[in-house]
Amino acid sequence: MRERALRLGDDSLILGQRLSEWCGHAPMLEVDLALSNIALDLVGQATLFLGLAGNADELAFHRDVLDFKNCLLVEQPNGDFAQTVARQFLFSNWQELMLRELCDSKEFGAIAAKSVKEVAYHARYASEWVVRLGDGTEESRARMVAGLDWMWRFVDELFDDETAGLRGEWDARIDAALMEAGLDRPKARRGIKGGRDGHHSEHLGHLLSEMQFLPRAYPGAVW
Amino acid sequence: MSVLDILRGVPDPEIPVVSVVDLGIVRDVRDDAVVITPTYTGCPATLAIEKSIREALDASGHADMRIETVLSPPWSTDWISEEGREKLRAYGIAPPSRHQARCPHCGSAHTEEVSRFGSTPCKALHRCLDCAEPFDRFKCH
């Protein structure tokens, strides 16, 4: 149960931190607000899930990279806006289905029921942008294709023993949005896994160094 | 003054025209505790709300009452009172509804969504196509 809480919490925490890198840098004000709001939801969920595994602040700020259990998808760099949209699209659609199932769980049900409503909103937002960019200009389409192509290799890891049963519905959702966007599904490739066991890409360490700097440099600091 | 009346005087920190009772954040008042529920999991106002409730309780001789937070059943905009909805409208924020948003300024239903996300987690940005004013709308949640 602690292991699962860490996975759930770390996915939300790392993606929330990633998205917050857009704050003040997004292509337009509305997008800036949207990404920051999604980041806030995710960090809020992380606080609740990590709280089931121990002290949330302690876990977020004083663990090293090998102890993080998030999937590789969420730690991938933002890239351009299309790459960020691709990551959100693949992840939020999975997260929504996963949380919906988790609503029946004794340990996680209350948090899942609260979070799933927020995540459904994220999934709709990301899917709309996939359609807008895919069905937009030649430039936006090329970037959307490249973004999906980059992120696609991290999809298989989402479906582990606990979530394998969600693959069919996830595929159907993804395909429906891609069809509306006039995009092909990226070519199947061998998926890269390892995040759940602490084997991360080089990107996570850089993210943590920024996120953890202050509490590590000034232990016990308060506002 | 009952504890509920005291809480009716505690404003939401981000939309001070409505109280924490109007918004449905206060779920129950027991002899020994006030039970509250967060709106959005990551809403930064959550901590501020707990602090204001604490201060209001302490200032009115209820320092012995605890504040308990529950998540279930999850908060939704259905918990906002009729009075709260009216206050939001008067303040210039379209209250949540399953129908087309009405402009809080001129009352027109001829409106469009500009952005799914707005200035706080609970609001989206809309625009009136008749009077051309932009406005916040409380998201249906």
C-alpha cells in the first residue's frame, strides 16, 4: 500500500513540478493560467497521496532520485508547447481511468474520488489542444506529431499489473482524439520502463535539484 | 451567536463576497469540531481558510473546538447555497450551472468560453457577445 501511494503521489508531484516550469513562459496568458492550474491540482493530489505514505514534505524534498517511483513519462522535459500537450494528453487520459477504478479502494478511494473530477478536466483540456494543433497549421501539426512521437515510448510503462486492464479504453480514447485531429497513431516501438523501480532518465535529477534546493539548503525553513 | 453564524462571517479569501458557509466548505458543526472540506485539492486558499476559521473560533470563545478536514464525499459546486450563487452573480461572477453561462453584467445568455481555466482553480474565463464584457464563471465541478 505504501508503494502504491508513492507511485500515485510521485506521478502527480513530478508532473506538477514540470508544468509549473511554464509559469510565466507559456505561449499566451490563458495557457499560462491553465498549465499552472493543472500543476496546482497535481501538487494538491501529491500532497494527499504522499501523506498516506508518510510525511508529504519529507518525501517530496528529502528523497533522492533512486527513491522516486513516478513513471518516466511525467519526468520528460516540457520541450515545446506541443510536446507538453502530448505528455498531458497521454498521461491525463490514463490517470483519469486509473483514478476512476481506484474510487472503490478502501485506502485511496476518498482521494481518488476527489481527484478524478479534476483530472477529467485536464484530460479534456489536453485532448482539445491535440485536436487544435493537429488540425491547425502545417507548423502546429508537425510539432504535435513530433511531440507525440517523442512521448509515445513511455506509454507502455503506464500499464503495469494493476492497470493493464485499462489499456483498451485508453487506446479507444486516444484514437478518437487522434482521428479528430487528423493524426496517425505513432508507430509502435519498444517501450522504455524503469521509473517504478527507481531507474529514471537523467532529466529527473535536474528537476529534483531545483525543486529540493531550498529545503535542503535551509532545513526546517518556514515562510 | 451560534458557531454557524460565526462561520457565516468568515469570507472566502479569494472571493471575499461569499462566506465559507455559502461555498459549502463547512460541512458540519459538532459540539467539539467544525468539519470542513477542500474545494480543489491544490487550491492555495485551503490553508488560508483553515487559518481564518481558527481565528474566528478563537476570537469568539471557541478555542476548544477542533477543525477537521474530510474529503468524502468530494466537494462539488452543488454544495454552493442559493444565497451564495446570488452573491456571486451580484459580484460579477457567473454562478455554476449546467446551462449556457449568463453574463453577470447584462444578463444575456449569448456568451462564449474564452479559456477553460481562469484566475483561480474554481473559475473559467468567459465573454459576453452582447455587451462584450469579459467575466469569470464558476466552473461546474
